[in-house]
Amino acid sequence: MLERRETEKESRWPEQSLVRWGFPHPLGSPMGLLATAVLFCMLLDPVLLQTLEQQDLPNVEGVPSLNVKFDSWRMELSWDCKENTTYLECVMIHKENGPIKITPQEKECHCKFSDYSLHDGVTLMVKVNSTQRPIPETLVYTNSGGEGTAAQNFSCFIYNANFMNCSWAKGQAAPDDVQYFLYIRDLRRKRERECPHYIEDSGTHVGCHLEDLSGLANYNYFLVNGTSQQTGIQFFDSILSWKKIEIYSPPNNISVHCNKSYCVIRWEKPKTRHKLSNMEFKYQLDIQKQSTKEHSEDQPIEVPGNLENSYSFPSPEPRPKHTVKIRTSDARIQNWGHWSQPTEFGSEETEPSLVPIYALVVLGTLITALILGCLLKRFLASESLFPPIPHIKDKWNDTHQPDHQVIWENFTLDTEKGDNEEILTVEEVTVALASK
């Protein structure tokens, strides 16, 4: 038994193997020199060198002396308890998070880690103190199965506060008969469940829909594993926080109240998976003028959450019709939800019609024509009733002045020419009586 323990110590601590082999001390005798030469020949043997190299490598399997085991579902590292052994530390070397250390309780032969993703593999180590020196026991946990067969592009989101959808894609190297299964566990380990409603694509599970989220905690462990008749399927796991995957609904009870100079837009915080204060939200407002035919390229107005949840929008009267939409996000995580339905405010702004303008132009033209016709008719009538009175031309004084007067003789002649008078001549005829 003593010889076995010494052999195990040598395998755990390869750096001590040279001391164990022992270099002969130079004694100055020919036999000592001969022994040294024989020993160097043995060390140069390829088989012996390979053995030493293997001893220098870390032991990736559970050391038989402790029988180290790892339960990936419970995240528990356990080993066989030994007498006269003190267990100092449990270590998980994670690819993303680095070394994670836990001190086991006294006389306990197990360590329980918090949940971490394991699909990239981890190295586990138990440090024990035996015969007054620390000795590590190492175990390498790998993701068994064909490379590239695990589910990929995994994501989940919570919506409407009570529903969750998860989706993933088939692995690039997965066989045709692969089937995936989703398991969810809250980090308090109070509830574990399989997906109740799978979403399929050509018979393969590629998603999950959950309508009951009562068992979910702030952080949850998601595991997607698979089966196939052709090859082993690797698993995929992830730790997700509900705050990072929840898509908030639009705000409730959006209202707008306006005065002569501005409009106050108010709203209420949306319903969420867990109760949050007003300060944990932020909002974006999209205000558009309805008469604008093309959507404005202005950036939405970002408003932090507060007790009032309001925004004053400058809009003096008369104001055209506007619409406002609001969406919500976590104050620390930029994950915007859907826009609300548009809420209208302001008066209807109609485009000016050309028909009244045309009617006014036509009516004005008719009135102008009527007025001009009346004036012209009146002027002609006055000319016929009151002809101009001619004056006698003063030839002595008007020698060098233009002749603006009408010559009486010409006027008389023209008047006679213009007025055709009929002269009736009456003659008295005497008729002789026949009796004479």
C-alpha cells in the first residue's frame, strides 16, 4: 500500500520524479562514474523520455485516489472523502470568466458552483492538503458530441410581460434526424421544466413558446441538447437575465392637453414582468405633423422616466394636426420596444381649394364688365342728349393757337347733310264746275 501511495504522488507531482529517480552523488570512484554513465543512457532512451513527458502533462481525468466527479446539471463537484486529508479549495477554470474559486465546508467532500455556461468546456480542480503539502486533483469537463452539431443562434425575449419566445437554428454539421430539446431552470433551483410548446421547422424543434413565466427568476439557465441516431449531439447552454431579454410594451393612457402656446403629452409606465420604478424607464417620442406627406427624418425625442412622465411640446395656435407615438426601454439597457398607436392632437389643416379662387375671379370679372357697360351706356346717352355747343372762331386772336373750335358754316352744312328734312308742298286746285 505504501508503495502505491508513493507511485501516485510521483504521478501527481512530476517535478519530483527526478529526485525520486535520484542522481548518484559523485563519490570519486570508478564505480560511481560507471553508474552515472548508465543512468544517462537510460534517460536518453526514447521510451523513457516519452514517459517523462507524459508525467509532466496535467492529469485531465479524475484522480483515482479521490474519484472526482462533476454533475453539470447541479453544478456540483464531488469526490471521495479520505482520512487525514484537508480540502483547501475548489477551482473552476472558465473560458470567459477565468478561475472561479470556492472554499468547501469543513469535512465536506463537494463544492457547488453558481451556474455558468459549459458548452465551451471547463477545467475543474480540487486542492487537498495531504501530509502537510497541497496536492491538486484535476478533471476536464468537455462537451461531447460531433463538432458543429449543437444548436446555434440561440435567443429569447419576453413580451407583453407574460409571454416568452425562444429560437435557435440547426447546427451546421447536425444530421437530418437531429432533434433538439429546451430545458429551463431558475438559478435558485426551485423549478426546472422542459419547453411546453415547441416551434418546428420540417419536424425539427427550432423554437419554444411559453405562456407561463411564474417560475422564472431574475437569472435563468437555458439548456438546448439534442439526440440523433447517427452521431452524438453537442449541447448549448446560456445564462439569461430577464431584464436583458424583456421587450417592454408601449406606455399606457397616452393623452395630450394643449393651450395657446404648447401641448403637454402625458403617459403611464407600461406593465412589465417585475415591478419597476419610474426612474428605471426611458422613452422615445415620435411627433409628426400630419399634413406632411413624407415621414420626417427628425430623430425621436428621448425623455427619461420620472414621476410625472410628461413632455411639453411647443406648438402655438393655430396649430395643425399632429400625431405622437411613444416606445419604452430600460434606462440602462438600450432595448427599445414597439411603438404605441398614434395619438392625434391639434386642428385639422385642410389644403386651400382652387375652386373658390376661380369662382371669385369669374365673379369679379362679371361685375367689372357690368360696371364698365353701365358707364359706357350712360356716357353715350349723355352725348346724344347734350351735344356740344359750337363757338364762333376768333380768327384774330387764335392765329397761333390750335383750332379747337368748330366753324359754324361747316357745322351748319354738316347738320343739314345729316338731317334729311322732308318738305311737303301743298297746292290749292280749283275745279271748274260743269254747269258753267
